[in-house]
Amino acid sequence: MRSKISVKKISGGVLPYDYQYALASVLYRKLAVGNIRLANESHSHQSFKFYTFSNLMLENRKSSDEGLTFENAYFILTSPDVEFMKSFTEGLLQEPEFNLHKENFVVTKIEILKQKRMKSPSVFKTLSPVFTKTLRKINGKLVEWDLYPKDGKFYENVHKNLIEKYTEYNGRGPENEHFEIINVKNFKPKRITIGSGERETKRRCSLMIFRVEASEELLQFAYDAGIGEKNAMGFGCLEAMGREWNGKD
């Protein structure tokens, strides 16, 4: 299930570029307004959270060294779990105002988007960056290493993560585990801040367009739940662009 959340900026300041973690926190609070039981279960659950959201899509944006200036925007919220989506919607409607980095916003419209059925091959565009990591030995110590698509381990980890998420959500593994990203273009590296205070870290992640051949059940789950890690922090949200390259971004 997928929704388009339209918002209006009602304060006159500048929104910092690194707003993703703040928006994730807002969505968790709205989930608690709509369904406190589901929010508590999601917060206490240490494994996967089965939803993700896109970056803000801005109208009439102006950029500066300090950040972004705009009035209207929207973002996509998506999950395979209908109860999650209904609870988010109820929370956003009951309390439509929210803050991001001291800037004030109000939800102006929520649209339930028509469900798309995925077929293989499919071409996807990332609406928020994909994050995945591994452990590597640096100077004799194992450290977390964030992966880009130029590293073969990136594809292995995205596939493994998707299988594990699918299995936990459905209570069984997919009948067909095939999921192969066979081409990537328009790759753009990003650095996104996760956490706050002493727990704040900057992570390397990837915006891109990619073509994938896969079983339909995994394609659909990837489209609904996102790919890569930390989906509930706004990573790995996808938009379907058809089944073949069309020459456009």
C-alpha cells in the first residue's frame, strides 16, 4: 500500500538538507497517535520495520548554503502492511501539524495511490537513498563499512536483506529467491545523518536508477517495503519506471 502525503511549509525559515532522521521521528510519533499499540510494538521490535518513505519532493525549491526554501512538498509512504498505513494516515489526519528542524509544516492532503503489480524485469528509481553495510578489517580491527554499487558486496547484501525481511514478514521464505540487479545508472552518492547527539553517525548511501530481474513476489515486496537497511529511517524507497530502459532519468 502506498500513499502520497502533501504538506505545506508554514514557517519562513530554511530547512537543512539533512532532514531525513527528523522526518522519520515525526512519522513514528504520528504512528503512535494513530495506533499506540502498533507504535510500541514497532519500537520494541529490534529486527525489521516494514515501511519506508521517500525524500521530500519540493515545489519551487531554492537552495542555499544553509538548506532548502520552498512552500509545498510531498513524500511517498509505503508498506506491505495495511494496518501500518491506516495507522499512519489516522495519526497524520488527527494531528496534521509537525516540525522538522524548527520549521513548521501542515499536512494538506493524503492520497492512496493505485497499487502497481510488479513484473520482471523492472526498472526502479530510488526515491530515497539505499543504505547497506558490511564488516571489513581495517588496521587489524573489524569496522562497519558502508557500501556503494561499485562494490559487489552491495548487491549481495541487498539481496540477503530482502530475503530476510520477506521471510520475517510472511513467516516463510519466498518460493523463488531470484533478485538480481543487472544494470545501474545515474548513481549519486549521498551522506545522511542517522541518530542524534552522541549516537549521531553519518552514513554513505546511494541514489540511482537500476534494472532488476527477479521473482515477482520479491519484486513486489521490494517495491512495497523498500530495499537495503534502515527502511523506517527513510532509506530504500523505490518508484517503478516500467520494465525496460526508456532513455529518460
